[in-house]
Amino acid sequence: MRFLFIVCFAMLFSSCTTSDADRVMKKAEKLHRNMFTVDTHCDTPLRLMRSQYDLGGRHENGCVDFPRMSEGGLHGEFFAAFIGQGPRNQEEYNRQYEFAQLIIDSIHANINRNSTMAGLALTPDDALKLFHEGRIAAFIGLENGYPLGLDLSRVEAFYNHGVRYITLCHTKNNDICDSSTDPAGPENNGLSSFGVSVVKEMNRIGMMIDVSHISDKAFYDVLLNSGSPVIASHSSCRALCESPRNLSDDMLLALRQNGGVIQICIYSSYLRQPDPNPEMDAKIAELKEKWSKEGDNLTDDQKEQRWNEYSAIKDKYEELATVEDAVNHIMHVIDVIGVDYVGIGTDFDGGGGIEGCKDASQMKNITAELIRRGISPSDIKKIWGGNVMRVMRKVNEVAGK
């Protein structure tokens, strides 16, 4: 009899738990049907350049395509044209400028080829119009200001090509500012004099300034020189995970004063301190050694193979953070500066992806966890797009557009 009671209680408890989970997910699905949602950073355009990756088809590899965005209730995406940092001379500036334009062309081509599913968004109003038409809003960003070289006119040229934010630098210093992760340390003592001109020009034309990746000093210099609010398109909280890529609480407070927004990055090593993983480190070192022998001029197929091999190692050996970890960072921002200054920037196809949210089809799991934490529907709408669209509108207002 006692055994039967335990079994019945366990079944009842399991049924209640399942019922609660279903109820929460139904709430999440309803919210996603009725609110505009946007992710402010993915590196999927690299795939568009390396292979015949059509955003209109559902893929088993990669993280983002239009069908999976629709499944996950994700209505907008900032597709980042990523340029790695290289030599700083005029020949290379010109080469990388042309390459960045080719990446942007590939984004446009994919949007145009799938015009029944998606459209280019240049403004928040464009995005909302596409949302009401049942189509995905595709924004474009430029990750790393390196292709600008020392030519300020290229800021507007990128804007005219559809780019709506520039991440000022990447993992190493450039002519605009210092990076948060350059092994050589700071070079410009924050924002360079050219970088100040870039910030002013971005304000003038209505381009959002992205402070992810830049050094702490550069961050404060940008806020000092910008008349517009800024975004951190894919960063998390240093208080919860000690990484120079994350923002400290003092930086969050300064961001609130600026009126900007931090878009929480769902990259495991920015969400929680990674445990030592010598086996994975050794495998990655072996992979780097293998591909270094091939030289710098890899074909597109070779680049695709290298990425697939790297991804396979990460899939096998990396212990991923979870949706709960990601929402902990969102809650921390809310606690420190309020719900009006936080959003989501996944870094999908650039290393982003966690347990419970490995690709664009699983975005509702983040919403479900926000519901479990007691976040109201109106605040969830702010987190999922309202805040960054507010910033975008203000940037246009400052520019007089």
C-alpha cells in the first residue's frame, strides 16, 4: 500500500510539473505571436560567404535561418558582417573594405531571394511593418570598424549599403579604439582621435554605436563623446562572469545614464566561469596546428571544413551554460539599472548557443524562463526588442532623421 501511494504521488507530481511547463510555454508562444522580437547579433553571414547557405532553407548545421527563426518566434535579426582584425595599412584597409561589402551583398541577395519570408529593415518602422506582414525583419551590422581604415567617408558608405550599427573593434586594437582582449594591451588609451571622429560621424548619420568588444576606457570615452545612446550588441555581466568582454556594474550604470542598452550574449564563457577543460583545449590546439600548415589563403570549402571541425570539438567537449544562466544575467541588469536597458544578442554562429537555446528555433525557452521568474509581459516585450528599438529611434532622432 505504501509503495502504491508513493507511485501515485510521484505520478501526480510529475503530471503537475508537466502541466506547469506546458502552461508556461503556451504563455510564451502567445507572447511571441503578439510581440516583435529581435536578436541583435549573429555571425551567420560568414556561412553565406563560405557555402551555398540559403537563409530560406531549414538547415541542420548552423544556428540561424528564416524557417528556424519562424519556429522560435524570432521576428528580427541583425546579421553581422564580421571582419577579423589584420594588418593596418592602406592596401589591407581597401581589401577588407571590399570584402565587407561583399558580405553585405550576400545578405542582401539572401533577403531578396527569400522576399516572401523576409525583408530588409533600415528603421524600427520597417521592422514593425514586416512583422505585421508576417515577414522577418533582417537588419545588418558591421562587426569591427577595421575596414574603415582611416577614411571617415566609409561610415556613410556602409550606412548607405544598409548597415545600422558598427562594432568599433573586435579582439584586437584598431585605429578607432582599444579592444578589451588584445594580448598586447592598450594602444590608444581608449578611443583614438580618429575614433572620436568616427563616433561623431555615426551620431551625424544615425548609425548605432556598438561597444561590445571594446576596452573599458574606450567604453567610457565613447559615452563621453556620443550624443546618442549606444548598444552593447552581444555582451553580458562581469559581476556574474569575470570576462573583459562583459560589462561591470559601474559600466551598466553609465550605460543607463547614456540611455543605451546591453544585449545579453548567450555565449557560455560569457555567462559563467568555464571550468578547466584541458581535453578540449588540446583538441583545439591540434586543430589550429593542423590548419596553420595550410597557410592564410584558404578556399571557401576549406574555411567551411575548418569551422565544422572546430564546431564538432566544441559540441563534444564543451560544457554549455544554460537558459537559466542567461536569464540570471538579464535579471542582474534589471536589478542594477532596470528593465529598460537590457535585451538579447545571441552571437549565434559565432560561438553563441547554450543548453535549451542552441539555435533560433529555441528562442521561446528564454521567454518561458522569464515568465517563471515573474517578469511581466510588458517587460518581456521590452527585453525582446522594445529597448533596442527605442535606442534606434533615438539615434535617428539625434541625427535628425
